[in-house]
Amino acid sequence: MTDVQRETALYIDGRWVPGGGADLEVVDPATEEVTGVITQASTDDVETAVAAARAAFPGWAATSVAERAAVLRRVRDVIAERAEVFAGLIQRELGAPPKVARALHVDTPVAVIDATIDALERFAFTSEIGNSLIRHEPVGVVAAITPWNLPLHQVVVKVIPALAAGATVVLKPAGLTPLAAFELARAFDSAGLPAGVFNLVPGSGRVVGDLLTRHPGVDQVSFTGSTPVGRQIAGVAAETLKRVTLELGGKSASVVLADADDELFAKAVKITVANCFLNGGQTCTALSRLIVPESRIAQAEELAAAAAAKYAPGARLGPLVSAEQRKEVESYLDPASGGSDAVTVYGGAELPERGYYVSPTVISRVDPDSRLAQEEVFGPVLAILAAGSDDEAVAIANNSIYGLGGAVWGADDDAALAVAARLQTGQVDVNGGAFNPGAPFGGFKQSGTGREIGAYGIADVCEIKAVQR
Ligand code: NAD
């Protein structure tokens, strides 16, 4: 165990204090070796952190927008200066390939911080309706509970808007990937964030996550993770009628309309494959269903297989986060998961000897009601589905309990935008529209409730008060 990152202290009330919980090993999914050891928070640590966040709240809520923007800008600068350190940690805990570790896992959250500071400086904390003064007031203490798939980004999209609003935060990062959160706590510390405004309590969901969700000293739970756990959290939070933001699973569709010419068709397939396989397929907005006109299914299969072949496991394609996750994903590699007519058009790539890798896989002629079309895989498995018409494509896309992301490809921009309006999802990219770090992010249906990032993320952690004069 050489070169093991050790984090034995928790960041509570502006100090590094020894954690009272059990140690937890962090495994590099690319090597299957222990790469870190952290000490988790005890329930006493959680109590101390919530008390610190409560005590810090009135002072932080009373700061000016300019003061909060200045601190957040310093945090942003520290993260940008230490980008390689963050990327290195995320490479270790998630097995992310170096380029992905930097661009997706560090540069994107930095862009989100920039956009959120910009939104803060424009945010209308007060406005007027007739004789009423409308005030947006920070909710109080926000408990942020985050998943393992984007160890820095998932934390940033919750914590930065909350701090921008004037709320204080207790963060419980994912047990599989907690290392980046410790580095973030150091960034807050060196940026001069006042004591108690941000607190870090790593630990299990069952103990630390559950205690935060039940705690009367927590005003809002902001959770990103799986839909079953989100449902459970909503139930527990209801006991104290806490406000809840839930960013949950997805089964996003990429819809290619009948009027797409060959060039656009090829671009649509290539970008859909890239999006589906990003981060080893472990993104909540993965375009995991490609819906194409029936008459062009063979063309889609050929293009998707060629694109998938470029994602060599161990090079461009990283591993899955854990052996359990790999087992889960492997259950979708049999084409029968896509129904009786489904066929594998790409799969069985050579895997490195070590690491939790699976082959990138493309399964076509998938039944829209099958397990593969309905369930979130969270791995590099693309389902291709055929639609008899654009209307049928929209119906297939909306045939899901989820409603997180989506894409539309069409020659006529207005027609493509009209289809985007019919998709029941929180995000839609038309003809390759890029991720916008200032746009609201969240889901329809069982993909969640509430919005993160930018002005909408700030509003999400505010109470609204009407004062009549
Ligand atoms: P998960 O639901 O297992 O865990 C998420 C977090 O919740 C972890 O920190 C975990 O410790 C904690 N937790 C678990 N049980 C808890 C409980 N009973 N009470 C309180 N906290 C608890 O999810 P995961 O496996 O870490 O992440 C993958 C999932 O996250 C996928 O379903 C994916 O779609 C989803 N996700 C959603 C988004 C989004 O923005 N919509 C983004 C990324 C990931």
C-alpha cells in the first residue's frame, strides 16, 4: 500500500478534527488496489457539524452578495490552480482516464462555479408585486448528499449555489469516491470561508445520510443518486417536512427525425455513442436509447458499431466504479435484456486484466418495453430502437418513468425544437447543443424534483417571503 491518500480528519466548524467513525478504504477501480483511506464521521460528528452550520447561518445569510461572490471566486481560483490535484484524485477513486478526469470532472465544475457566481451577481433577491416586496431568503442549513459518479461536480452543483444564496452546508459525499471532497474542503478553508459555513461529514448513507435526512436542524436535503434511495429520502424527510431536492436516475433518449440527411445522421449516432459511453456510461443524463427511423436501423447499427469500436476499455473507456456495479451492468449485456428480437451489434471487446471493466456494447432492435429500454444501466450499453414515424419516436422517448435528458436531431431546426418541446425531460440538446454550465439542471417525472446550477440552483435553496406595505 504505497502512495495511499490518507484523510483522517473531518472539516467541521472551520477546523480539521479527527473523525469519530470507522476507517473506509477507497479502491481504484482501474487497478482494484486500495488508493485511499478515510475516516468516516460518527453520529456525534454529524451533530457537531449540523450545530456548526446552524450557528454560522445567521452571519453568512447577512453577508452581501459582493462578499459571497468574492469568497466563491477565491474558491474557484483555488480549484482551478489545483486542477491537476483534483483530476489526479478523481483518476484514483473513479478510475477515470486522465483526459476525462480533467475536462469532465474538473473543468466542468469550474465552469459551473463561474456561471453560478455570475448568476449570484444578477440574482433578484428582492422584487416587487404591487404593494408587496418579494424576498428570496436562504433556507438555512442544507444537507448535500452526493453520488460517486462525478465526485467533484455533483458536490459543486449543490454546495456552490447554496453558499451563493447565503445558506450553510453539511456535505456527505459518496463512500466510494470521497477523496475529491476533502480537497474541496481544503479549497474552502484556504479561500477564507467563515467557520461552520461548509462542513464535511463522510460516511454511509444508512448512518450519516439517514441522520442528516431526519435531523430537525437541517432545513433542506439536496440529494443526487438513485431513484430508489431518492424515494426513501423523500419519505424520511417528510417526517420533518423538510424541503427536498432530488436529482435521480435517467434513461435518456436521442431521437433522430426522419428528415435528417446522411451527414446529420452520422453525427447524431457518433455523438449519442460518445454521450452514452462518457465516464464509462456512468452519467445520469447518458443518451442510452438511440431512436431512429425504422428504414435506417441498419445504417444506425453500422455507424454505432464503428463508433463503439473506438472505446477501448482501459484506454478511452474507463472502468465501472466497483465490482458490484460491474455485475449489475453485465446483466444487461445479453441481448435478451432488450427483448426477443434484440441483437448485439457491438460487444465483447478485449478487457484489461485488472479493473472493473466491461465491453462497450450496442444492442439493436430493442423492444421499448424491455428491461434494457426501461432500466437505467449506468454502464456503456447503448440500446437502438426503431420508430415508424417521428410521432412514434416521441412516444417511445416518453415511454419511461424517467425524464432527465434527451436529444433531438433533425434537418429543420424549428421542427426539431417542436419535438424538443414534446419530450418530457428537464434537458434536451437539439442538433448537438452543448452543455450550458449556467442552465437549470434537473428532471421531470421520477428523475427528481427541483433544479440545480446558476440562478435556478440559488432559487432552489431559498424561501420566498412576501412583505406587504
Ligand atoms: P445511491 O442512491 O446509492 O447513493 C447516493 C448517495 O446517497 C450516497 O452518498 C449514499 O451514501 C447516500 N445514501 C444511500 N442511502 C441513503 C439513505 N438511506 N439515506 C441517505 N443517504 C443515503 O446512488 P449512487 O449509486 O451513488 O449513484 C448512482 C445513481 O445516481 C444513479 O441512479 C444515477 O442516475 C444517479 N445520478 C443522478 C444524477 C442527476 O443529477 N439526476 C446525477 C448523477 C447520478
